[in-house]
Amino acid sequence: MMSGGEESDDKVVIMCCASCGITANDDIKLRQCTACYLVRYCGVKCQKQHRPHHKRECKKRAAELRDEILFKQPESSHEGDCPICLLPLPIDPSKTILTGCCSKVI
């Protein structure tokens, strides 16, 4: 169970404030932690109050998200990769004469 919501047997997710436990409804909009996106808060007061409990987990998850973005490999084109430098070849080879990496026609 995550601290930002609860999951019951029929897969209905109920979002609640990680600090005070108040549930989201038409009057109360919960805001996600902008660093880790794991927990939600009903207001700034609850966020500040819960910060000491959440700080370590938040930093860990934020680092994981940052690494995911940094190390995500770009999708290769249908032409594959250059056999010399291993960079992806352009999607439309008719528009380029030379490869961008080694300046040789392959």
C-alpha cells in the first residue's frame, strides 16, 4: 500500500493526503509530490508537516526517475545502426548522402 492512496479488492484506488489522510473529492484536490510523484497532499501545510517522514524515500525515487530519463536509449531507426560508429542511421536515407558520424557513405 502506498501512502498516497489505498487499493481495495475491486481495484478502485482512493487517493488520500499522505499527512492527514483526508480523501480527494470535488472540494479537495490533492496535489502530487513534484519530485517523486508517489504521494499526494491536500495542502502546503500537510506537505511541510510530512516532509521529514517522506524526504528519504522521495530523494531515492527522484534519483531513480532521473536515471531512467538519462539512461533511456533512443529508439533505433528501421535502417539500424551505423556499423562504424554504432549511432542510429537516419530514418530517410534518401535525404542524406553522408552519415553524421563518420562522413562516409555506407
